[in-house]
Amino acid sequence: MSAHGTDAAEAYKPVFAGAVSGELDALLARYPTKMAALLPALWLVQRERGWVSPEAMVEVAERLGLTPAYVKGVVSFYTMYHTHPVGRHFIQVCTTSPCGACGAEKVVEAMLKHTGCGDLGATSPDGRFTVIEVECLGACGFATPVMVNDDFVESVTPDKVPQLLTQYK
Amino acid sequence: MGYPHRSHPKETPVLSKHFGDAQARTLEGWKQRGGYRALEQALGMTPADVVNVVKESGLRGRGGAGFPTGLKWSFMKPGDGKPHYLCVNADESEPGTFKDREIMRWTPHALIEGAAICAHAIGAETTYIYIRGEFTEPLRIMEAAVKEAYAAGILGANAMGKGPRIDVFVHRGAGAYICGEETALMNSIEGKRGNPRIKPPFPAAAGVFGQPTTINNVETLCAVPHILVNGAAWYKSLSLSSPKSTGTKLFSACGTIARPGNYEVTLGFPFKDFLYDLCGGPLPGRRLKAVIPGGSSVPIQTMEEAESTLMDYEGFVAKGTMLGSGGVIVFDDSVCMVRMIARLARFYAHESCAQCTQCREGTAWTTRILERIERGQGTMQDLDVLLELSENMTGKTICVLSDSCAAPIVSGIAKFKSEFEAHITGKKCPVSAAAA
């Protein structure tokens, strides 16, 4: 960070140190340009930190020879990068038409109730869950598909929600 | 086969033969099932000969557009001194479609083999398999299979000990329907926002990294090994109606139907038999009302139209719609069509990349108007406005996302107008009112 950074920014610990730095180097070898490693680099940031902070965007930009503004432009285009911290368990319920016809909205209601999140996009007071609606997850024959972090759960119905949530502490 | 159901006798399982068989996922299991014989055969042929076999087979793209695969490959000129690329489109995001997910989950080596054959045919040293970010399980399985293939010398600097370099890398998307559009996908690989590019130049002239590129759908590439092993004549013989539609196709069935899942049939198969025999028809006590047969971007059919359709590229067009990606979305008489169409419009509004005005504004405004009608606050003039907006959204933008939003709106108003009118005159949704 620059000398003008805040105290919080001064305390920023780089993501790309040690083994993670090596992972990025291996990814760079797959592409003819450094820019092409941007999406994979952002995935590494999110894996390590749980979200992509403005400081992390600066770090990625420096590593790949891009500007922070460019990186932010790309981050904001894709829905899966979190630009703010989310609950420990991030829940995405598909509600696009095929799932909508099979009762996906009732699954959303059950999720909001049993997680204590109350509203879509809000994090539960204990920091455990965040619930959002997501556009077509590509598993329409298994309505309603739900993602909990990287777990892809098929055929979720409202009555299965309480049991499902107990697996995520 | 009808995964997750047992195979139906009317199916023709070629690509789906090993769905549900976890042994087929491993390299050893795949080889025991005949895997990588086709790649070995292809590497003993000239690239031009491979292209010719695929051309003769009549194979057409399974991602939506139906472009002849061999012809697409022939646009690439191996030996022109430029790096060539193959992009595999595994960004399966079209509502109603979930076939590529199943292919990658159960038969990852089928995709690697098909991709490697294509890479040889088009002279590509590097292949990127672009998998949508939400497909965490297919991503893990494909990564593991690629690793196995490298360790066995199938991929790498001296593929199968036969000389060419064939590198395959899995590239994870990050949540964007539009990246299934071929040039948006290439931008995304390059580390850019997934905005579609103006064509020309077409990918074979300037694709990913500005170099000659072929892009194919997962299912298309998986058909190629079967064509090489069994011959172009065999593949061509798999055709029940139009000779321009050859081979088998996976159709994903979803929505309000008894047995949702993937079913593989020979092209030209009767849609009525598909819906009632394979998929089991309506749920108990229900009647089927409407079908969107090729993923959400194609016009809606009434049951009367659907039941007289033959399932191939020409057959769907003859009945006012398109084969598209083969994602069959079924709605029964309990479903409010206005609500379903409004929800589809919301999908497109969310997924618009927003670079073209007609799409950015059109998807947003049609969503607002449709949702207003669904709430019982619409007017008859709204229907005219929707049709006018839809006309401005069709054929006017860089890619077809905007057209795709308009297709269900225009066909929905044409075929289910009474449902729209009932919302407007009754000032409420008759379906949810009846359910309450």
C-alpha cells in the first residue's frame, strides 16, 4: 500500500505470499497474458479471505500489472465475487422460472426463517448465514438447487431446510 | 439414459450411456469402456481427414445455434504460424438446460477426449474448458480428470506419445450468464468483463487473445469420439426425420412434469412421446399447458404445437420455435404464465451486460411492466408497449440476449393472451388468488 493508506490498510497482509503466491505463478503459466490470470487470482483471494476487499483489488492489480480501477470493473461484473464480507455460510437459492414453477420461493422463505437472516442479502445476527436468490444454477431437473458455499445441494424442499442448515455451524 | 431415472427403451444412449456409473469417471474405468481409442485413431490421421469425417457425419453444434461442426473446424488453418486455441463452452446457464453438467459429472474423460481430437484437427496447442463458477462438482471432477490425463501422457508435450502438444486447462467462470456467448466467454478468459464482441471478426480469424479460435459446446465435442470410432455413416444414419439433423441429442426436461431429468434421443424423435412416455407426462391431477423446448430463449409452444413437433433443428422451427440448447421447460395448468414470463424477463434484466441500450433498457422495462401486470396493476396498453419494446429488442444488438428476452414475451402474449387479460381486468393474479 502507499504511504497515504489508512491504519487498516497499513495492516493489510498480502494474499499472495508463500504457497498462494506459488499457486498464482502456476496459473500465470497457463495463459499468454498476465491479465488472463485475473479471474483465477480473484478466486484465490476469495478462497483465502472470504471476500475481495478494495485492498486485495490493489494487490491483485499490482501482481498482474493492471490498475485497481480495472480490477474493480471486472470484479463488479461477475456475481460470485463478494465485495463485502458475508456470513460464514453463503446460501444461494435458484428462483428462475423452472425452479419458480416448482416452489423455489417457499424454499427461500424457509431459508430466511430458519437462518434468522430475515432479508435477502442480510447476514444473520450471529454471522453464520447470508441468503440470496440466484439466477439459474443449471440444475433445473433437480428443483430446487441450493448452493451453500461450494456445496451444491439438489432437490431442496422447505421441509428439508432445517436439517440441511444443521450441517453448517 | 434418463438420469436420474432408469433408461427408457425409446432412448438412444450414446453420450449418456455411463451416466450414474461412478467407475466411468476414472481414467482406468474410462479406458475399460473404450475410452481414448478414438483419440489414438485421430492422432494417426491428418487434421484435414479428421475434419472431413466430422463434416460427413452431419454433426451440428449442440449449444444452441446448430452450426455444422466440421465446417466450423475447417475455418482453422493449421500451420499458418499463429497460435491456435480451442475454447470449450461449459458455461451452461440457459434456464432449463442441465445436460453438460451431467456429462462433466459422469464422463469427464469423454470431454477431454473430444476436446483433444478437436485440438489436433484445428492445430490448437492450448484448450481452455470454461466452466461456470457455480458448477463446483463438475469443476472438481474435470480438474481431477485433466490431472489424470496429464499423468498418463494423454495430454501434454507429446500427447499419447504421438507428437503434438495438447494442453488442456480448466478455467472457472465467476457468475455471468452472458459468458456463454462465445465472444463474451473469450473476453472472460482474457481477464475482462464478459461483454460480447462485435462480429466480424469471427473467432476463427480473431478469437481468444486475438488468435484463431474454435469454440464448441461440451455435448458437441463429446459426440466426436463416437463418430471417429463408429464412422460418419453410422452417425448420419441416426436420424428420424430431417437428413440435416443427425445423431443423438440430450434433452433436459424440467418444470412441472412427472420425471424431470436428461434423456437422449435420436434427432427427429416425436416430442409427444418425449413428454408423455419418457418424462411421464403431467403430475397427478394436472394437465400440461405450455412448453419452452430449447432453453428459455426460444418461443413458447402451446401443447397442441408441441405434440405435433419432431425433435430436430428443422422440426422445432416448423412449429414456430427452436431446438436451442435442448432445455425443455414444461408448465402445467397450475402455473401462471404471466408470472413465469415476468420471472424470465427478470433473469435477462439481471444478466444483461448492459453495453447495448436496447437490451439494458428493454430487459429492465419489460420486467417492470410484466411484474406490474402480474400484481394486477397493468393496463391493456401495457401489452402494446411490451410488444413494441420487444420489437426494438430483436435483431438490434451485439448479441442475442435481448432477442432472447423478447422471444417468450412475444410468444407468451400471442399464445396466452387471455391470462394477461385476466390479470388486467380482474386486477389480480387469478392463479395465486385461486390458490389462496
